[in-house]
Amino acid sequence: MGKNNFNWTAGLFMIGYHLLMLFALPVYLYNHTPSGTLVAISMALVFVTGVSVTSTYHRLYSHVTYRTNKWVEGVILLFSTMATQGSALRWAYDHREHHAYVDTDRDPYSINKGFWYAHFLWLFDKPREIQNRVVSDLVKNKLVMFQHRFYGWLMAITNIAVTLYFGWLLDDYLGSFFFIWLVRTFTLHHLTWFINSLAHYWGTQRFSREHSACDNYALCLLTFGEGYHNYHHTFANDYRNGIRWYHFDPTKWLIWTLWKCGLAHNLRTANEFKVQELIVKDSRNELFDAIKKSFHDQKEILESKAQNMTDSLLEQLAELNRRTQYYYNQKKEKAADLELLNRLYSELKSLQKSTKEEWKQFRSFYKSLVKEKYPARMQ
């Protein structure tokens, strides 16, 4: 990397605060014992600013998975600014490029260039010029453009203000500097960077193998729900990363809560049947791989059974999708026939039951051949 291609602003900032963490923090800890309250506030701010980034920079701006009013947007954007991850416009531009060209040379943080490059070394590269056509919707957003123009000042002001406030509140300005600013920034940065590196390196690929993104449930706990990365790259326009209610995804829960309070709208989700279809197709590929590797004597019989079961299940899912859409379309009609609706509902329930039974049989067959993992339960 030549000096003309080095991102001096970001590079010097990151090198500087990492050196402070490496040399100054141990000296501070040798001479001071931080209070539990100080550490707790620091970690709470990691969570608040982290969820703010994932809910605005990522799911609102990069993928437009929901909409909210300007007051809510402004508040969350304020906390996102404090996260010190660049402006929303720059962040969203790089992320849209990442999704468009994932794992290629045009991917800003391609895992194919190495784990550490994807983790944070890409930030030392001179930033690419923002093409307005890629973020044309955000260029029209006054809040986004205001934050982009004055990002440096806004980032500094928010961080200085929160550091001074907690320094005054706890009567520990030095401790506040190290934990409210330095440790918080270091922690949040690396947790965020794990999504670009570890989530493209370690985990399962249940929905698609056409890209390197993986689902890593342990990583979800560290990245505010962003660890369901294979699902996200496959269904990027879904406001959820964890699609089941029990999946740890606080960003999803925040957006859902805003919606329930009337503060968010146009929440976008992937078609459930499309999700199930991809699981079946991926499982079929794994079945064929397992049969070829371990069941040579019964290869043709097992392959035929696997093909028939998956074809049947895919047909069932397609029919269930068609009938579900038809039922809800009829239900929306003001002059809908009640007797027709009851009949359609009864048929739909019967089809759902038979599809779940077929899914259960498919899972049982899958587990008998592929020992290490099995498809998610049909909901």
C-alpha cells in the first residue's frame, strides 16, 4: 500500500487509539481500580451505540428494511455517530458495495483478501469515491447528508460530551476517558468488524453457499444479532437477521417495538416459504454429498429417495404458498364470502398439517444420513 493509497485520517486514528489501549491502559489499571459502575456504563454504551449502528446504518439506511419518523431516526443516528464508524452515507455505500460484489475484488472488505484484511485492514485503504447512483436515496435524506458533512465534529462532540458527563457524574474523568471512550470504542469496533471477518469465515451455510457468509449463533451474542449472516446475505431486505422469535437479535426487537408503538412502518420480511425452500434445496445437496461419500452400495436407491422426498416437499411448499396467498387475498376483500373463507381456511390447515408431517419425515431421513446437523424445524 503506497502512501497515496493510505487512509491517513482513519489510519492514524485507529493506530493511535490502539497504541493507547496497548500502553496507556495497563499503566492506568496498574495505578487505579475502575469502579464496577464505570465498567457497567461503558458496556451499556457499547450495547446502545452498537444497536444504534445496526438499526440505522445497516438495516434502515443500507437495506431500507423499515421506515421510521425523523425524530426516532435522528435520536438513533445520534448514538450511531458516537460509535465512531464513519458517516452513515459512507458506511451504507461501502456496505451496499459489499453485498453487490461479495467475495470479489470489488468487495470493499472481501474475506478472500484475508481474515485481518476483512476485519479492519481494509480501513487503511484510501476510501473509494462515493457514487451517488449507489446511495441516491440517502443523498436525498437531509439528516444523512447533515451528518455526513459534519461527521468529524459530531463524532467528537458526542464522545467528548458523554465522557465529560460520566466523568463528572462518577467524579473520575480519567477513568471516564479510558472506559467511556477508549475501551468502549475499541470493544464496539472489534465486535462490529467480526461481522466482516468471522461471520464470513466460521459457521454454517444453511440458506446459500453462493457466498462466504455464515450463520454463527455465538457471534450473534457479540454483534447485536448480526451473526445470522448467511441468512442476511441471502435475504438482505429482511428487517430481521434472526428470523425466529427466540433468535437473539436485539436490533430486530428494537425495530419491532418501534413498529408496535407506531414509530416504525413498512417492515420488510422474506417470504417464509422461500426460506423453507432454500433450506430444503441446501439439505438436498448435503444429502447427495453424504450419499456419495459414505453410502456407495446404496447410492442409487438413496439418491432416488432423496430426490423424490425433496421434490415432493418443494411441491407441497409451493402449493402451500399459493393457497396461503389466495386465502389472505380473499380475506382482504370487503365482500368476501364467509363460507368460502371457512372452507379455504380448513383446506389451508389440512395442507399445513400434511406439509409439516412430510417435513418431519424428510428431517428424519436427513438425520439418518447426515449426522452432524439437520434442517431447522418447520414453523
